[in-house]
Amino acid sequence: MNGKPNSGGYRKRRSGNYVCHCCKKEQVFCWSCPCGFMICKECFEENKWGISNGPTWICPDCERIRMM
């Protein structure tokens, strides 16, 4: 344990809204990467052909493979 409360292996849910990097609009939910890249559902669907191949997507900023 690192002494932090609620450090049971689960990430704390992010509070607040998100801002999509594509449309620049504030959203209730965005797919996000630890590097800070965020993409809303609508923009994700428009760009799915270039960043996703099924259950995974690749962050266009840092190229990490992320699960949906």
C-alpha cells in the first residue's frame, strides 16, 4: 500500500466534463487516453476507420493501444 485512501487497485472515476480534441466541445463522456487525448462518441464514430479495429483503438497522439 502507498498510504493513499481507497488504493484498492481501482482507479477513481474522473469527475467533471470532458472536452473533445476533435470538435472542441465540452462533453459528458469521451474516450480518453492517459496522455490526455479525448474524443467524444460522435467524433469517434466518424474517425473509427482510422483509429480502431474492433475492441481496441489507437491514440493518435501517443499511439498507445487502448481497449474500448
